[in-house]
Amino acid sequence: MALLNWRKELPLFGAVLGLILILGVGNAAFFSLDNLADLLRNSIVIGIMALGVMVVMASGGIDVSFTAIAIFSAYATTRLLLETGGGESIVLAFVSAAFLGSILGLINALFIAWLRLPTLIVTLGTLSLFRGAMLTFLGSEYITALPNSMVAFSRWDLVTGLTSGGSTYRVPVAFLALPLTAVLVSLLLNRTYWGRGIYAIGGDRESAERAGFATAGLQTFIYCFVGALSALAGMIHVTLGRIANPFDLVGMELNVIAAVVLGGARLTGGYGSVTGTLLGVALIVMINNSLILLGVPSFWQRVVVGLLILIGAGTTVVRGRALRGVRT
Amino acid sequence: MYQDFDQKHIPSELIRIEGVSKSFSGVQALREVSFSIAPGQVHGLVGENGSGKSTLIKILAGVLSPDRGALFFDGQPFRSVSPKRAIRKGIQVIYQDFSLFPNLSVAENIALVSEVARGAWRVDRRRVRELATRGVRLLGVELDLDALVENLPIFQWQLVAIARALVQQARLIIMDEPTTALTRIEVDSLLKVIRSLRDSDIAVLFVSHKLNEVCNVADRLSVLRNGSVVANLDSKPFDPLGVAELMTGRPPGGRTVRDRPDDRRVLLSVSNLARQGAYSDVSFDLQEGEVLGITGLLGSGQTELAMGLSGLLPAETGRIELDGKDAVIDGIQSALDLGIAYVPEDRLREGLFPKHSVLENLLAASVERSCGFLSFIDFQKFKGIATAWVERLSIKTSSLDLPVETLSGGNQQRVVLAKWLSTEPRVLVLNNPTAGVDVGSKTEIHGILQQLAEQGCGIIIVSDDLPELLENCDSIRVMSKSRLSERLTAEATGEDQLYRMLIGEVH
């Protein structure tokens, strides 16, 4: 099974390598340590979010509210820590953000799992709702004086050094959250029957119910889980940026969904893998951050992302058709 | 376990249903239903569509709970049934749509349900593999365990579904229309599997509208009509005609005989039609008002030929003449323009827009014809046309606005028929027109086809239901290895002879 998946992701892997080559040949600066560190740093938030979205898409749903959940949770947690003076523990900060995120996810779940409303409609609604509620009730000022623990965490480096050109490069410890999340999601999806149940719902919800899966419970779990992951991503974004800006993150939904779709997940549900998603994230991050090295104007990045989605999704569909023969 | 007496041992009772009633928004689906199923017995359950079979299955599976009445398992009351609890008790349902996960592998599809029922939370891949291997071995077939189910042909879905039931500690396997997607050879091996289940003391509830198969395989038989059990037959042999009468409440129709002058004009003439990998060297004539039957083993090219004539898989070489004039069929639209309509086999996936209304489905193929390109849609006029079709084909629906997926199989098929008939076809090509349709509807659909033929429409029925072909067709041709046999007249051909031709014993 592992082999089969690997083969499926080979074209995507090829695309990532190809893009690396093009970027590297086009501008040697691509391979510089500070650029690579930049890419890693920039992939943390989008990567964690993409893994969450992939889980939702595997279950046959779609979530567009995750950016609002991310910034809501991070902004609220930051304010809470500042006002209660509980800013000494970074663990507490992340845990409370994740808790808040899963509560917001639970609101999605109530509509989706229990009222059985279409996921896109619900999350479009809550995207606006969460963001509006945050700006109305929590405020809309930037917070630049973050709690001490968050500032300390942002300075905690995993790798750091000086390039030959004399500039510093650094990869923060927060980067570890991405591989850890990847391993966690992979274990969940492939090694537990909760995970298999998620794919089962995405394959055929009624069959999943007949098979004895508690589909409503599983869906509740999924949206809470995505909420928690988004909140973590939001906290990392705020921490590394050293600013809690309530206008951040919302707007990058399509970038994240693009990465997940490029990674092999289908909007119709039932498919999606951690490896594929990470490769999709790599593509999107490189396009967004490095195409500029080739002198490609930034508006063109959007064009490239769009083309990639069309090509990526197109090949999946066409190959599936070929496998099944003429009858589609 | 027990001695093999002449008479099968007096069965104890595995599950008993007592006075079960169930209604949906005022419609009584089941009324005081009572019967019991014994271990090691094949219990046949027959009834027309809409008679309550599906509701009864769902109650046994724990998907629905009865409004009134009780279930007993091993003599104990079986309360607050949920799917999970039913599975733990050993009740396995193989649904008509197979309830498989197309996105997962064959192995996982076989093992998943029993692992979940066991309460496992960690995926043990070796165990999954072992279970799947065992299931496939119990069934006595070969399947690629690593293939994704969505890439398998439909009849292998059935095999996966049965293998899945077998690996669970099943004590009662409920099979809902299990033979619909199978060819005769596969049906034979399925019946063999069912008999071997009986020998290992597993009870089978065989739900089907194919009376010959049920009467052949069942030890006991319950007949449902309008939500009530009208008969519990306890011993063999069962007479299919008698059962049909119990089921429908009216005497069954025999062979449809129709006055047909011998030499009528040739309507459609096909010569040396071929398409790489689909059909080759196909030649035949179809007269006005002729009903031509085409049969063959699964994968012999008969479906492809039907799709070829209707423009879905156009021929690459060969000649088609309609009314003596050369005709080109290179797509669905050109076939429709020529007056050739195709009724596909899988009505829910290919023939209908399941979530759309009966009205929209009825008119989907003829909108342009009724109101012209680029003009506004006149819904009042459409309602009139649709109502006329509903009456003409006696489609049972309480409203034109209901989603078509809520109709029973027989009524859905009538909607598909009406949709294509409204294009006023000269030639109607049908692929397994009565698959998954109950006896009553089947007879009526056959009647509609005969009526059309009388009006001069040429009809081609592709089907693996041999009695259906013999009853309805003027001539029959057998397809094997993408080629078409000589013309056989239905009157001069027996079912046995046809069957032997089919499996290649006679040429």
C-alpha cells in the first residue's frame, strides 16, 4: 500500500524537483542558506493548515473558515495572556489557543455533523462570523508587545548561522511543529480506524454509517481537530511575526486549499495523503516566495498557481479515467 | 456438528420479527410483519418494489427502528438495535448498492467493517491482509487485494461485498437483490456459495425479485405485498408462477404475443461495424416494429455495441443505413438527430439526475424539441407534457416535483423510458432495461416496449436475462468475443439452447 501511494505521488515529486532545478538554475541565490531557511519558515503555517484541510477533504468536506479560526484563536489568546498576566508559559499559550480553536471548530461541527448542512456553506458563514466577532468584540488594534513567553519562543532557534555574505539565517524551533503535525496526521489517518473512518465517510457516507462508523461523531472530531491545528498555526504566525494583527491570515484560504488539491486530495472526498499535501505545500511556498528570484512579477505567481491546479487536478482525473478503461 | 439426517434437522430460530410496523410521514411501509429465520436455512423474501422489503432490511440491520413490534435474537428480545449492535450479533447486510468504499483497497473493504465492529482502533495491516485473504478464499474467487474498488468492474464489487460479509462472524447474511449485476455463470457460483453457507449453519435472507433464482435457492419463503406478509411458505418446491401471483395479487402475464407481418421495411441496416477493443465485424438488419435481443457474457462487447449504435462509443469503420440512406453516428447528438435513443443500464448513474425532480428528468432530453433553442422555458406547457407521460407509463409519484431518487426502481426506469420516448425515437436501444425492477413493473415495461414496436419503432434489447429476451424478442443474436452470431428466432430457440450458446458450448 505504501508503494502504491508512493507511485501516485511520483509526478508531484517530479514537479517539485523540476521547480527546484528551474529556480536554482535561474538564480543561484535560490540555494543560499538564507533563502532555504526562509522557505522552511514560510512553510510552517501554510503546512499545518494544509494538513488540517486535507483531513477535512478526505472526509468529503471542505473548510474555508480555518484562517478565521487561526487568527481568532491566536489574537484572543494573546490578549487573554496579556490581560491576565499569564504570559509566562508558552505551553499554556499554545494549549489555550488549541482549545479555543477546537471550540470554534465545534461550532462548524454542530452545523455540519448534526444539522447536516453543506460544509462549504457552513464554513463560508463561519469564516465571516468568526472574523467579524473577533473584530467587534476583541478589537482591531495590532498588538506589538507580545507576552514574554511568546517573544522568547520566537527567538528560540533550531538552526542559526551566518552566510558567506554575512547575513544571518535562522530556522526557529517552531518549525518542528510541521513535521510533528505531519507524523501525527499520518498516524491518525493510516494507523487508526478513526482515520480510516474519515476516508470511509469521504468515499461513501451512507456506507460508512452502515459499516458502524459513528459518522456524526467522526465529523465532529474532524472539525474540532482542524480548528485546533489552525489555532496552532495562527499562534506560530503571531509568535514568529512578533505581532498579533487581527487582519492577518484571512485571505490565504485559497492558497492552502490549492496546496491540498495539488497534493492529490479531491473535492469529492475520499482522497488525500500527508506526503502529497507536503509536496503541494512545497510547490505553493516556492512559487509564492521564490518565483520573484527569477524576475517573475508577483501577479504572475497567481497565474502559475492557477495553471498548476488545473494541470494537477486534470492529470488525476485523466489518469483515473484511463485506469477504468472507456467506461467512466 | 450434527448428523446428516435425511430430513434437515428441525431448525431452532435465529431471529424472529413480531408484529413490526413502520411508517414514513404517513405512508405505511410495513404493517404487522411477522416471520422467523432459522439458522442454516436460506430464507427467500420476495415482494414488488415499494412492498417494504428495503424497510424490513433496514430494521433488521439496525438502521431504522420499528414504530411497533419487536425483534428477537436467539429467543431474546433485541432492543435498541443500532448498526453496530446488529453487526455484533452477526447480522450482515449486502446492500444492492454494495455499500463499499470506492476509494479504499479491496483488502480494506473486506476487513474494515469487522475490525470496526471488533472495536479495534489501531490498524493492524497484517490482520487486514489475513482477513481479506480468508474472505476471498471462502468465496472461492480471485481478487486483486491491492486494487482500489473504484477501478473494479461492477460485478467484482458484489464479490468484495460478499467476501466482506463472510469474514465477519456472520450468523445471518441478508442479500438485497444480490444477482442484479451478475451474469448467469456468476449467479451460479453465487448460489453455490449460498448453499455452502447453509452447510456451515449460517442463515441467509435472500431478497430478490428474480423469482426463478429465489425459488431455486430458498428453503423457506416469505412474500410481502403492500407492507404485509401475505404468505410464509415453509417447504419446497416453490412454484415461481404461484409466488408471482401472491406477490402482485394478480395472475402473471405470459409471453407477449403481438401481430407482426413478416416482411416489413428494413429500418436500420448495419454492416461490418467495428471499433478497436469494443466490437468488430457487426452486421445486422432491424425491421420496423422488430424487437431484436442481444445477449452475451459480461465483457463480450454487447454493452459497447449498444453504446456504439447510440453514439457513445462510435464505430471506427463500417456502414450504417437508416431508411436506406447512409447515416453517420459520431456522437450522442447525431444519434438523437437520427432518432436513435439509448436507455443505459445504470439508471441512477447514467440515466437520471437523481436529485432533480421527476419533471426535470422527464424533459431533460426533449427540452429543445419542445420549446426551441434559446427560447424561454414554458413550465406550464412542460407540466402538461410531463403529466401525460406519467399517465401513459403509469409512473407512481405523488408529485412531479419529487426528486427522482425517491421513486422505486421500477418507477425510475419508467422515467428514463419516458425521457427517451419523448424524443420520439425511430430506434430504441435498451441495456438491461429491467435490472433491479420488480415483477409487476417488469411486465408493464415489457408491455410498453411491445406497444412501441407495434407502432413501428425498432427496438434493440441488450440483456442477460434470457427469459426476458425469449418473451419479448422476435429475434435474438448472441455476442461473444466482440462478434455477433447469426439471427435466431425466439420461437424456435429454447432457454437451454440459448444458454449453451452463451457459454460457448454450441456455435
